Amino acid sequence: MVVTSQLRTGSVFKVGNDALVVQRILGQKTGRSGMVTRFRVKNIVSGQTSDVALDAGEKFESVDLDIFQMKLSYIDGDTYVFMEQETFEQYEISKEDLGDNAGYISADDDYPIEITFYDGKPVGVTPPILVERTITYCEPGVKGDTSGKTFKPATLDTGIEVSVPLFCDIGTKIKLDTRDGTFVERAK
Amino acid sequence: MTSVLNARDIGERRMDIDILCKVVDNYGDIGFAYRLARSLSELPAPPRLRLVVDDLAAFALLDPAIDSGAAVQLHRGWEVYRWQGDGSGEAAAAFRARRPRIVLECFACGRPDWLEDIIFDPCPKEERLLVDLEHLTAEKYAEELHRMPSLTRSASVKKAMFLPGFGPGTGGLVMDGSFSRSRRRASSEPGRSELRLELLADLGSPAAGAEDRFWICSFSYERDYSRIVADLAAFDALAARGQGRHILVFAAAGKGGDRLAAAWAGAGKPFPLVALPFLPQERWDELLLACDFSIIRGEDSWARAALSGRPFLWQAYPQEGRHQMVKVAAFLERLRPHFAAAAFSALEELYLSFNDRDADGPTVSGRESLPSVLSLHPELLPGFKAFSESLLRNRDLASSLLTFLREIV
């Protein structure tokens, strides 16, 4: 069984006989009764996507998945092509199916990525928890503000926008937590 | 969402609804569930209700006719079951005999194991619906989550979200008949005076002319009350100088009330105070409606205060990282349009300073401006009335819920 609080982008769980993959985490709210999270999920078989809200206590059956380590070889438009490092076999996953994870990975990355297969078909990826990305645009950095408590929007080399501390500048390399897209620290 | 019920459920016989409630830390959970059950039962073509409650003793405090020792009982036409038990218990037998079709989980309380097995039993094949009835919040997510589909592990067990709230895009607030009648009564001066005299006869009158005093009710989480007592004493002293009325304070039963009474005694009892026994829900409603000002916590009492049309200070449940401030700020934004700027500014400062604290800690700013807000009572009253009237224009929660269920089943 898997509970709602364990679900991440790329997680696969079952509703009846259908396997659903989490494409995006749309938002969370906290209250006395715990977290309610809004997800965009895709039915792996029918291809239908839907937005749902799950409270923290709901339990789901986990799905038997095959997981392989691969590298992102190249991006062709909205298609991400991954290569198995021993067999050199290639697998395509659409940007839509990668969901939020598309914003964390780049063909320039050296590290392997876990590709999840369901019924022989790639359905999602799990990037490392921490990834390094480069800021391509943000407002100029504020010198002296190293508290890291005040944030501003920044665009990364993958095109996504995240919140970064004021001291960051264009070209700054940062570490991101891929579970929720939060800034962790400036990369050394 | 596909149909869960057959046409006969809607047209030919009453809808069956099961309400689940777990009492977490006080009486707001059971208070809401009890009021919702009453309100649903008052509707035209009311549903047939079963309640499953984990703390019948708490329920009995709200409604003394409840037998806290009974595993199964009939009350007000409802079947009431104790949450605790296993698959061989009376509750499980009753739910197997009449299988649940629509289950309301109050505040994401989950389901007892014996009921979980029945709900997810693949035979018979008929579909079931679970509804997560969430906590009251003023935050925008109430509108975002309200009526959203949810999921369970079974394709036969549908699930959906339903959120109470202050805006028209939410499920609204419960307006049961008893509260509505008391509210109407308290809205006229003769009716309110009569109500006050009844309450004083019931609760005891600690001071001469008690019915004409400025009534303040305090129901808050535990805190250091010495500052509040000093503020109330300062406000009371104004009456001696011909400004305003002397006060009469009601301390709600519980740890917060005990500490307020202790601080009051420690300060030399500078004004009359009634340490309340635990009041049944309908009596508590009457007291809130009879008061001039309330300090209010919780779920059900917050909703009652909002609907009362009387000025009040809401204390949000203290959360990790002072997250309650987000909730307070959201509620202030719901209030703001109904007030003149100057009066609202004082109210806002009080709300923020009173809530900006860790559990049982002092306020951060130390600028609780209770006397200035109490002095602004005449200016604040129209704003709170207008706010409550805006809430009344939303449909009441029980009607909205039944409409929602009929739409999706």
C-alpha cells in the first residue's frame, strides 16, 4: 500500500484495475486534519488525465513496476529521449508525461535517472532528490542578503520558474529538491 | 463522476447517509457533526442518517440525551454507533445488513477498520461514495477544493471533497433550525433581553443589573490571561467614568476558561465573571448570540460567531511555524469589505497580535489592543452584521451538501 503523503511526481498507484501516474502536484493545503494535495494524474492505459484532491490518509495499492537507470540523451521538441547505458536502447517519453520532472532534467546532466516502466512502456521518471541547475534569468542579486529567507522568481536552464533567495544572480548554479521544487543551496 | 445511486434512492426512498466523526481535541468536531445531522434532518425529504462517533461522552455533553455507554442507540431518528469495535460488533452487523452508500468523513477523520472492510468489500458490486468534509477555512483553497473529485483504491468507491466556507464558491455554513430561531430572537432588543434573562436564570446572576451589562464570552486556547484580565478591567473602569457599560464576562468550560478564571482571581476579581459549566450546544448558541463581544476558538463556535452578527475575536488553532497567521490573514480579508477603514484597522491589529504566538506563549508584538476594539463596539457592530448577512446569502451547508450529492450520485 502507498499513502497519499508518499506520492510524488512520477509515482504510480492503482485505482481498481487502473494504474495512474502522478504528473503534477498542483498544490497542497495544511489544516488540523492533515494535508490535502491536489494532483494531476494520468491513467496509464486510457491516457486520460484528471485533477484530483487526496487527503493524507487515503491508501492505494502500489503497482508492480520495472525501474531502469538511464540517461537523458536528447530532447526533440516535446519528446525526451532516454538511453539505456548498457544496451543503448532508446525510449521516448513526452514532456506532458514527465510532468513537473521535465523541469529538473537536461541532456547536459551526467547523472542517471530512474525510468519507470509499466507493462513494458515507460510511464514516468524519478530524478535524483537533489539536482543542480543554472539560473538563466532573475532580477539582479542583492549583495549582503545571505539570510535566504526572502525569495524572488528565477528561470532555470530547463525553462521552469522557481523561487530563489535574493542573493542569487543570472548564472548562479543552485541545488533544487525535486520532490517539491524548492531551493536548497547555492551549488559549490 | 458516474452515478453511485439508483434512481429509486433519490425518487422513491430516502437517501441514506452515514456521518463519521472522530473527536480530536475538543468539541468542534462533534459539534459540527451533530449540528450537520440536525440540519440534514430538518430538510424537506431528509436523508436517513447513521452517525459513527468515537467519543460518545463528548457527544453527550452537547446533547445530554445521548447515552455515552451505548454501543448502538436511536436518537432523534438517527442510529448512533460507537466507532470502536471490530467486525463482530453490533455496528459492523448493522452496516453489513444495510450497506453504506454515502459516507461523510468529517474533517478527513478516516474510517473505522470494521467499516473499511465493509466499504471496500467487492461484493456486492454496488457503488459507494465517500465525501471528505473538510475543516472550515477562510483561505482561497476552500473554493479550489470544494466539490473536487478525489480517489480511493477501488473503482467502485468514489470519493469527493466538500468544503465549508465563507464565500459563495464553498459549501457555506450549517444553519440548523435551532440556531436560526435563536438568531432571529436575538436580533430584536426585546428578544435579546428576554434571552439574557433566561440565561441568567439558568447560569446564575453574579452582579446587579447583569442583564444590561456589556457581555463578553471567552472561549480560547490556553494562554497567559493576565494581560486580557488587565485589559478587561481597564475597559470596565471606563464605565465608572460614564463611558460605556460595566462588563460581565463568561469563561467557557475547559482549560482556557480555568486559566482565565485563575488570572481573574489573581487580579483581585476586578469585574464579575461567570465560570460556565459545559453547556449543551443550543444553550451555547444562545449565549453567543446574547453576548456583545466574544473571544472564540474552534470550528463550530467560529462559524456560530461569524453568523451571529456580533463583534468577535477569533483565535486560530496554533500551528507549527505559526501557520495560523495565514489563516487569520485570510479571514481578515473576508471581513474587510464590510467595515469602515478606521474601525477595521484596530480590529485587524487585535486579530494579528492576539494570534501571533506559539501555543501557550506570549504574543510576539505584545500590542493586543483589546480595550480599543471594545470601545469601537458601536462602529464594529454594523460590519459584523453585514458580514453575517453575506454568509446567510450563501446556501446553508446541509442544503448545499444534499444538492451536491444528488448531482453526483
